[in-house]
Amino acid sequence: MRIRSIKVYQMLLPVKGGAYRMASDTVQNLDSTLVEVTTEDGLSGWGETCPIGPVYQPQHALGARAAIAEIAPGLIGENTASMRRLAKRMDERLNGHNYAKAALDIALLDLAGQRLGVPVSTLLGGALTDRVPSYYSTTVGAPDETARIAADKVNAGYPRLQIKIGGRDLEQDVATVHKVWEAVGFRARIAVDANRGLTAAAALHIDRLCQAIPFVFEQPCNTMEEVAGLKGRVTHPIYLDESTEDLNAVLRAVSSGIADGFGLKVTRLGGLTKMATVRDLCAIRSLPHSCDDAWGGDVIAAACVHLAATVEPRRFEGAWIAQEYIEGHTDPANPIVIENGHIRVPQIPGLGVKPERSQLNAPIATF
Ligand code: 0XW
Ligand code: MG
């Protein structure tokens, strides 16, 4: 079946509580881009890409839409039968810009799933579970308050926490990690995420001052080289997130042993097809990883959850979705929801979610 049209929608997602603070940036209102790919028989597939502001990583909302405008005209009239051909077509239209291609990749898989009558998880190799763990990510905050939230979230069923640090005094970061550990102990696995915000020296101090606390240290420094320099000097396992800019970066990190695991973002890597490759690369070296995205509504949440269901559970670090930080759902009929810190995997064909028309503004572009 051939592609008849591609529509692009913009949706603003204000942060519940006003702001989400990370070492690198504080965000208040995220700008999401949704794509609707429709074939000649009227079937539609949906994709989404929503960078968490323009500073967290090089991707930004206007960039996504400019890139989609370069790519989309080249997909009109193409047959949807071959995902590989469509990926090649995207690369022929635009070099790089994985996070924009990701929205289209997700929409094409949604279409394929609906056409074949199977959930997207089946197209990704098949689900190993029908319910995946999530994790709660705090914002950079006062130590006592962060520890209180951490305990609440563990009581609510989250099996894992990601504690944000960085961009402030070392003393505050160290106190936060200690207080969270005192509050939750072994009841949750803990990641400490500095979002590129520490110098190597600060990372070494935090490692030493929190020596006995079993956390994984996520993206402590800005570059993969700085993080590589910590190897052998820190005692905590190191995970990479922002440094996983593309498949080659992941391959480099895996083959050189820089990372003990990853916080992975579906759109940064180019969509679900590329994430499935990374999943399999990580499996070769028994490396744990998450399946997240930076932000977004039900469409991107569904994409993360379908891939999450295909990851070997013992290596799975959770699917983070933005639900805790946004009001409402793009698909109130079949929302992706966190219950007791876990998310049910949609069982209906395709992604299993469709944005409700009444919530969408008119398309900002049609190809
Ligand atoms: C916790 N996240 C998945 C949400 C924000 O996009 C930051 C991100 C991370 O792990 O850095
Ligand atoms: Mg991270």
C-alpha cells in the first residue's frame, strides 16, 4: 500500500508542577511533534518526537519539523511494504537527524502492525512480557524533599529511581544521594543522573563520598571521552545516556567497555527499528538499559513500551514515560498509564494508541 499523505501536528505539553530541573537546563513547556502517515486505503499510523528543550541534547522541536519537511515529500507514493526501503529513502533525502526520522519510523511500524493485525512489539521480535517496569525520575531538588518523593514513589510501586543531580554545590548532590539511600535502601534500584553536568573531579568526589551506596552513575560528564576517563577510578557502574548520539556511538561504548549500561532514548537513536539493533548489541555484552524518550505523550510512550516488552527482563532498567509530569493523555480512550510503577503493554494491532482528534490543532504541514 502506498503512502498518500503525511501530516505534521504540534502539541504543547506543559510540565505539571511548573518546571522540570536537570543539571543542564530547566524546562517548563515541551514542544512535541506528531506525524500521521496515511496510506491510499485511508489507514493511518502515528509517530512522535519531543526533545526536552533545545539544551538537553542537540535536538530541538523546530529542527525536528524542518527535518521532516525535507524527508516527507520523498516518502509520498512509496510502498509501505518494506521498512528497509523506506529507511533508505529517508537517508537519501536527509543525512542524519535521527530524532526526526524516528517519528516517521514509529508511524510506519504503527501502520505495519495495524495492517498485519499485530502489536508493534511483535514486529520488534516479540514481547517477553505483557507488563514492563517503569522508573521515577526526580528533578534536581533539595535533599530532604527529594528523599521524601523517592520514598513515596517506592511506596507507590516503582522498582527503580533516577535521582537528578548536578548544576549546583557538590554538598547538595552528596546529601541528596545519602538521604535518598537512607529513605529507600534496597527497596529500589537507584540511578544517579548528572545529565552531563559534572566535571571529572566532581564525579570522582561524589563517587568517593557515596562509596557504600549501590547506585549506577548516569551520564556524569559531558563527553564520552570524559566519562571514559573515569573508568577504573570510580567504583560505581557508569551508564551513558546523552552520549549515545547514534548507533555508532553505542557500538563504540559497548566495544570499548566505557559503559556498564545505558539510559536509551528511542528518538535520539532514530526510532524503534534502530533501538531494536541497539537492544541486540547490548544483549551480546549482557549490558542493561532502559527504553525511554526525553518527553512526549501517549504515542512516544507506547513506542517505548512496545520495545521495552522485547528486552530480556533481567537486563531491563525500565521504560520512563512523561506521564507523571504531564496532564491528561493524547489518547484518553487507550492511554499508556503507570500503575504501581509498571506499564501494561498494548495488545491491540499497531502501537495501540491514537491521538484524539479533538485535542489536536490543525496540522502545521501536510505533504
Ligand atoms: C529521565 N529522563 C528520561 C527524562 C528527561 O528527558 C531526562 C531523562 C534522562 O534520563 O536524562
Ligand atoms: Mg539520563
